[in-house]
Amino acid sequence: MRKLILGAVALTITAGPARAQEDASALAALKPVYRSIGAFHTPAEFASVARALAAQKLETVPTWTHGFSIRKTSYSYTLVGARPGGGQETVIPTIIVPIRLTISDYLVHGKPLVLDATGIDADVEGSPIFYPSFYISGVRQFSDAMLHAEFPDAPRAWSTVLSPSIAPTLDIVVPKGAAKVLRAKSGRLVALIDDDSIIDKPIAKWTRDYSAPESIAIFNTYNALEHDAFGYHSFLNAGQKSQALLYIYNSWFEDLGDVVGFPSPSATTLSHEIAETIHDPLGTSVTRLWGDAFRKNTCFQHYIEVGDAIEDAAPKLQFYDQWGSVGGKPKLFVLQSEALLPWFERQTPSHAQDGAYSFPGNQALTRAAPLDCVKR
């Protein structure tokens, strides 16, 4: 887990402002940062889930596991869906939960500021996450196309499809002094929420009360984010720990291009978290410790977090424009490129389509991760 850094100084949220800054200079260096699944559970919890999964006693989304080795040490990954060889279609119910944030101590026309994600439900559904669009591996949803790039010999009928539905809006009131509100050049306001628990606790409660183990829940905020994360994915144990409920927190931005450094509205964070959920739903996809390719191979983690491996890349390598469809009209969205499995497996050459190590932008990573990383 890495804290959100603005310029060279870690941002500290204090009391709510009387008014928004007239420019976004305090956010000029804002870049996507995400919490790894390793931040949510202890090694013992991951081990318990792995045992239940291996014994086929864990209720969760359909998964399959494959082993590989590096320097004679065994590792494995667990992916959502079914094995590619069988040509099976797996449909994952995906519940989109819009969050309406009320900033209690920031007034607009005499009323508390409300940032309501309900208004972007159509954009989320019409984004390439759910709308099949063209990739080098075919016309598919983003994560399904990524899987086909990783397993290019799989039957065309093999697919892992996300089937979206919209849930009622989740209301969260942000207490006084717990948010900082800033203004982009577009005039849009963006809120940085100080305490993770303000969003995390209602998300966890909703997931525990309403989620089904065969589904994935996605919680969206609009023009707002937690102070240390644009997004994350994790799971909750329920039903006497016999269930693993998957969920995602996603921040969605509109007209904040000068603030976040890429066009908006954007599916950047959602593509990152969806890809990681598909490739490591339970924190059991592990590999040899790998380094950040864009920070001099500094050791990062051993989880197969496909988005984390590219989040420090330059914008031209990290972001990828892709068409979706909203209201029957084409709309351009911004995805994040992801590291493919061969990168983590240290395969040379890569077994992925066209020998790629990243997707959909194949220039983000051009060789496998080094066998050893540089310790801090």
C-alpha cells in the first residue's frame, strides 16, 4: 500500500475548507495510486482462503488455478472463470453500486456539496469494461480480451463475461473536517476524503449484507477519492468464512483532466481494479518478488497485481484510449494498460499473443520482469 503523494509532500487532510481553491495547483502532481490486495488481509487469512479453495469448500465466483515455476520454485495464479481449454463461457453477475457523498461542511448555494455517482451509471455500463470493443485478441469486454491475449490458443467460445446491473444508491455523509474540496479549471469540484473508513466501512457493510458469493460488487464515487487510493479490490469472508465476497472501490472522474492528468470521464481506475480482480480475486496469485519496472526495478511485491506493475509508467505508456458506447453513441474512454501473466512468470519469449508483456498497450512492458529486483 502506498500513500497518495502530491509533488514531494504527502497530503494531509485537515478541516473542511470555506471555499474551493480557484485552481488545482495542489493536485497538479496527482497520479493514480491503488491499494494492493495485500493491504487488506494477513498471510494467515490468505492461507485459510487458499486451503478452502483447494478443498472446494469456498463459495465465491468461479475460478481455476494453474501452477508454474521460476528457478525451481513453484508458484500459482488463480483466475476468475473457467479453464481455457474447455471453451466454456462464464458469466459473472456484476453489481454496480453508485455512492452519493454529501460533504457536510462545504456549502454550494447554501447547501452541502453532493457528489453523486448515480449520474454516471450509464457511462460505467457503456465503458469498455462491459461494452465489447475491438482489441488485437477480438471484439470482447476489456478483461475478457486481456485473457484471450494471455491464452491466444484458447477456443474463441471461451470467455469470462461481466454481466452488469445497477443497485440502489449508497448514501454516505462525510463528517465535518474529513474532506478537502478543490476546484479544477473546468469548474468541477473534487473531494479528497481524509479517513478511509468513511467510505470503506459502508462498502464492507453493504457487501456483507447484500452481496452474493457468485458476484462482484463495484462501488463508484464521482469526482471524489480516498486520500490514499484511487481504488482497490478485495474480498470479505462471510457465512462462517465459507464465502468470499468480491468487491471493488472505484473513483470515477469527469471534467478533471487538468487535475488528474488524463481525459475524463475515465475508466482508468476501473480497468486497473477489474483486471486485478480477474487475475487475483483472493490474494492467492503469487510469483517471485518483482520490481517496479519504472522505478529502477525497486522491489515491489509478490502478488500478481497486473495493474500495479504499470501504474508508475509514463502517461503515453500507461493510458490507452478505447471506444465504448453510451446511449447508442460511441464514446471514448481511457483504460490503463496491464501487465500480462508472462511478465510475472519471467517467460522469454512471452507465450501471450504477439509475444506481448502488456495489454492493451503492448509497449508499456517489452520484456519479462527481471529474476531479481533491487532491494530498497
